[in-house]
Amino acid sequence: MLRDHCRWAQELAARSVTVNAVAPGPIAWPESGFLADAAVQAEILRRTPLQRIGGVDDIAQAVYFLL
């Protein structure tokens, strides 16, 4: 997905078009059952730079900012 956005940004830059993308890391939402496993959650946190799992509000705020 990010590769496509980079390509679009390069192609559309000549037309003064800005391409934005939201590519979140791990997100906690009701259907994300994988977070119920403590070992999986610990491994995700270990690999996540901010050491936290995001929420749907994090994504909504980023999209709102871009609008």
C-alpha cells in the first residue's frame, strides 16, 4: 500500500497534487481478538516504537487532520 502511495505522490507532484496516506501500526478494536493473548500483545509492544497499541480514535484524528 505505501509503495503505491509513494508512486502516486511522485507521479502527481508535477501537477501540484499532494498525496497523503494513513498507515497505522497495531490497532485495538473490538474484533481484534489477537490482542487477548498476552504473549502476542507483549511481542507486538516489543516491536512497536511507541510501545503502545493504537485505538480507532488515533486513526480518526489522523484522518481528520488530513481533511
